[in-house]
Amino acid sequence: AQNIQWGGRFTEATDAFVQVFTASVDFDQKMAEQDINGSIAHATMLAEVGVLTQEEKTTIIEGLEAIRLEIRNGEFEWSVALEDVHMNIEARLTQRIGITGKKLHTGRSRNDQVATDIRLYLRDAIDAILCELTRLQTGLVDLAEREADTIMPGFTHLQTAQPVTFGHHILAWNEMLFRDYERLVDCRKRVNRMPLGSAALAGTTYPIDRSITARLLGFDEICENSLDGVSDRDFAIEFCSAAALAMTHMSRFSEELVLWASAQFDFVDLPDRFCTGSSIMPQKKNPDVPELVRGKTGRVNGHLISLLTLMKSQCLAYNKDNQEDKEPLFDTVDTLFNCLRAYADMMPAIQVKKDNMREAARRGFSTATDLADYLVKKGVAFRDSHEIVGKAVGYGVAQKKDLAEMSLQELQQFSDIITDDVFQVLTLEGSVNARNHLGGTAPAQVRAAASRARAKISAR
Ligand code: ARG
């Protein structure tokens, strides 16, 4: 059997294995809706400029809409012999409406068709991801407001550093997500440009009007250069790079949640429905969702590298290499979306163990900096006060006593400037409340920051 799409110049049929090897229909059928929308816009434009008659246009559109329903209902028979989503749909169109179907591809190539489909697909995907990001961020702001006064140890090097409020910690996560949101919105501008009309590489001899198709498909701009339009995938790489950063942030949150859910930290309780048990150890409740989010970051990072590598040696214009762009891109979209969705669902249900957090903050000399600052405010130079407090901490380690648990006499061994107003400085509340400036951890600042974040989110 001759290959039906380009049989004209061929003297033998495609090798059976090569047919499967070169086909993309198994994965690119995901863009069927976009492909149909692109074809409808193309046919509409062709009729408007007089390349197709109005009747031909109507017949084509009706045929495509019928195929859309076949696909939605799972009745469409995808054929590997027809290679990809584009030729499957086009062949089916001709099967349904006859000879008119063969006119749809006038002034178009699969090269500009596929580039258009991917951009339409990715534009919708970004919009869906932005919605999940908003849902997650709203959950974080709610949690931060609820826990504005909750005190936990803040860490550097995973060693107790200074007390912070849990709300402040949560809003740090939220700041990362604000930047991820911005990056995706910015990337969307470059995604939403239309390659259709580039044809195979050089443009077309028909009197096409690209502004018509751009308007019909909701593109903000038109790709200026046909060679570039069909061949570049930098918009997809840019998306994957924004996605890799977003996943990196999600992975960091996950690492903290996994630690916090452990018996050793015991700061949070994750809802049972987001955890699983062990088949052997009856006591286990494993934080699977955060672990998987952390793990899935690996594949998203990998996809970014795949696409960069895919692109790097391609001469102009279209090369079949580009068929390899879809699986990494689709998987990046699905993975990021699913991770955001799981976290958006989980966030409101996280139980915070305030007493454990507080107890942990009391250990580890978290108010040592406050004591150093106290001495500075009484006239000691900072480096000297650092030394004095270091000695007090050394004593505390030996005596197994936190600074706040020492008597005034004990503290005065290290500096006679210390008086009994020191204890106010050494309390956890005193410590967090003292950091009362924009960006600081004081509960009042957390509430103000949360309400600014909420306003920013609702202005979207
Ligand atoms: N399936 C192809 C892809 O994903 C569509 C474009 C093919 N164009 C071509 N000239 N072979 O890129």
C-alpha cells in the first residue's frame, strides 16, 4: 500500500517499523481541539480572501465540528498510519465531506499548523496553571493569617537561629509563588503569538490575511518571520524554565513539610487523606504528597534540559526533531498543574501543632541575638556583645539551661550591664514583636503582609 498522504513521489510504502517510529499521534492527539480550532480559523480566512467559497468553508467547518464530537465521545479512530493528529483529522474530514476536505490544507503546512497548535495548547495550559496557583496562594494567605502569632524556630543551616512566626514562614513561600506567577504571565505573552501563515517555511503564494486568523484564534501578535515562526520552540523552553523554578519552590516547601511531619519535628499534622500507610509497619503515616511533589521536580527539571538540547543544533527552519518537543512539554504542564492542585487542596487542611513549635523555639538559644542587641542598646559594641552572649550560651549548653531560664545573677556573670528588663527581651514574643518593620516577622507585620498579598491576588 502506498502512503496515502505523499504517495505521489514514493515507489515503496513506509517500512512498518519506521511508520510507528515516526508517528506522534499517540501523544499529539492531546492537541486535537486546538488543531480543529486552528483549521476552522484557517478555512474561515481562506473563504474571506476568496480562496475557498462560502459553501466550501461551511462544509469544512461542519465536518470539523462533527469530528470534534467524535473525538470528545471517544469514537474517533486514531491511525498510526496517518502519523499525527493533523493528518488524522484531515483524512477523516475528507472521508466525511469528500473532495472539499482536500482543500483545507491550501496555503498551510503541518509546520505552521503544529507550531500554532502547541501555542494554543500551552496558552490554555498556562491559564489553568495560573488558576491553581491562585488557589494555592489564597490557601497560604489564609493559613498565614490564622498563624500570624504562632511562634516557631527559624533556621539557618537547619540549626535554630531566631524565633519567627509561622505566618511569616508561610508568606515566604507565597512570595516565591508570586514570582512564579509573574514569570508565567510574562511567558504567556511570547506564547500567544501566531505562526500560522508561515506555511512550510517561506510563506505562501495565496493572498492570506493573517490578521483574520490571529483575531479568530485570540493571538495577541503574529510571528514576524515565517522561518522563525515554524521552527523556534523557545516559548516552550521558557515555559519549562518557569515551571522548573515553580517546581523547585514546591520541592522546597515539600522538604519542609516532610521534616515537619516527622516525629522528630512534629510541627504539623497532614490530613490522613493526603498520606498513606505502610504495608508492614502499622504505625506509619507517610507524607506521600509532599514527597511526590519533591520527587516530580526531577522530571520537570529534566524536561527543561531535554528541550534546550533538542533545540540547540537545529538549523532553520522546521526539523522533525521538533516532534520531540511535545512529550516533555505536556508532562511539564500536567506535573506542575497536578502538584499545584494537590497543594491547593491540602493547604487549608494542614493542622499546626503550635505547642510543639513553641517548645522547639524555646530550645536552641533562639533569642541569643536579642540578648546581643540588648547589650548593644546599653552601649556595648556589637562584636563585644556577640562574645559575651557566646559565653552565656556556652554556659547554658553546659548547664542545660536556655538563656531565659537563667537567673539574673547567672546572666550578670557575663556582663554587669544586664538588669532585670532583660527577661522581656528573652521571651519569644518579645523577640518576634521587636522585628516590627516591613518584611519583619512581627505578628502585626505578618497581618499587614497577608492583607497586601490578598489584595494583590484579588487584583488578578
Ligand atoms: N508531527 C509533526 C510534529 O510534531 C508535525 C509537523 C510535521 N511536519 C513535517 N514536515 N514532517 O512536529
